[in-house]
Amino acid sequence: MKLAAAIVGAVFGITLTWSGLTDPAVIRAGLLFEQSYLFLFFAAALGVAFAGTQILGRLRPRALLTGERVEWTTESPDRRRLGGAALFGIGWAVAGACPGPIAAQLGQGVGWSLFTLAGVVIGIVLYLRLQRRDRAAAGEAAGGRLAQPAAR
Amino acid sequence: MLHQQLPWYIGGPVLGLCVVAVRLLLNERLGATGAFSEVVERLGRRSLAFDWRGWLFFGLVAGGLLFVALNGGPAFEGYGWLTDTFTGATAIIIAPILIVAGALIGFGAKAAGGCTSGNGLSGNAMASPSSLAATATFFGTGIVVSFVIQAVI
């Protein structure tokens, strides 16, 4: 499982890099509608991911490495998710990078990516702390008997 | 050899197949934010026993490394508009800007339940309403902020 994940990650990382999508200038040119590459790339990736995932969802085979049935549940949008996505988009536009490309930038030895990485780590740690606090508060509100999964 | 940008109709489908592969092999949702978070959480507990998502992260890093090995150098120079705008002595301001932007990316992606890969590709492929709304939102704010930066610099 770990080896498979590492191989998929490496294919993902080298493809992002080779496509120029680890270059903040390419992301920016896409978001400014100066180049169609970002949107065409995204649409092509989503088209294949959607078709493949939906076919698997219909066939419901057993996952090759875990043996469990291929199935999933979906979630409805809420304020927390939309607010998070809005903040994410702001950071994405300023840095010109998102988590996948940041990891691949690190591999390329791009020095500036160390700062973006540091920021991402700070953001994740902050979120995890808030989540723990919310969960503790929810637990108290329920008289400490029920551990409520308030937020992910 | 690798200098030319991979055409979108090759690169895009390869990423799409990565999403499908993770679903078929592990019945999991491929997402770079989950991969980052696994490494952060595990290291926070002084553990190196990463699950598959941690190895996905190391794979992403290795992909960048592999490209450099084959190409003889990174795919680009500088860091986009930041290094174009802040040159010479003012370049020092890029570091705090990237840290703040990174924090928005990390915090925002965790709250949103995914980033460009987790929500944008995998979640939408699962036909998840939450992912569709998140994708529309981050593309929206990303586009608006890009134009705001354009107007200011």
C-alpha cells in the first residue's frame, strides 16, 4: 500500500512538474485567463478522474490492495467548507501554488518553496488545534458523555 | 529532453488516472492536503509510521526530484510574480508573504476538506456536492485575487 501510494505520488509529482504546473507563473497566467493551459489541463484531468471513478462506483469491485468494496459517501457543502475554500483560493493566487505542486517544488530544490511549505504546516497545525478545541467544547456541552464529531 | 511543457491532453489524463488508481487500489480519495496533514500529524506525535497518505507525499517530492534528475534542473526559475515584483533588497518581503499565503492554503484546505486535488479532482470525480461548491469557491477567489494583484502591482 505504501509503495503503491509512493509510486502514484511520484507519477503525480513528475507530471505536475513536467506540465509546468509547479511554476507559480503558469498558475497565475491561468487564473488571469492569459493562458488556457491550466483550465484545459484541469478539465482533462477531471474528465478522466470522473469517468474512471464513476465506472468503479457502478462496478463496485474489491479494491486491489485492501480487498474492501470500492464505494464512498459524499458530503453537503457547509459554511466551514466554503469559508475554507475561499481562504485556500486566496493563498493559491498569492503563492501561485497549492499543496501538490509545493511538494514537487521541494523535490526540485526550489528554495522559495520552503517558506510556502512552512506556511502550509502552520496552517494545518492551526486547524488541527482549533478542531481539538471544538471537539473538547462539544464533549463538555454533551456532559462529557458523548464525544461529538463536531468538525473534521 | 523534458524541457518542453507536457501537452495538457497528456498531463491532465495522467493525473486523472492517478485519482482512479488510488480508488481502484485502496478505495481512497487522492488528495495532497491529506498527504501533507498525515506527515504533519504523525511528526507531531514523534512518529515516523506514516500511512499511505504520508507515502503519497514522499512520492510527490520524489516526482519533483526525478524530474530534476532527468531534465538536469528544475522546471522553472524564480517564484512567479513575487520574484518578478520584489527584486534586489525588497526580495526579503517574499518570505513573509509566502508564509502567510501558505498558512491560508494549509488552513483553508483543511477546513474545505481538500485542495485542488482532493476536492477539485477526486471529490468532483465522486460527484460530491461539497467538493463542487468548494472548487467553484476557490477558483472564484483565486481568479479575483489574481486580478487584484494585477491591478495593484
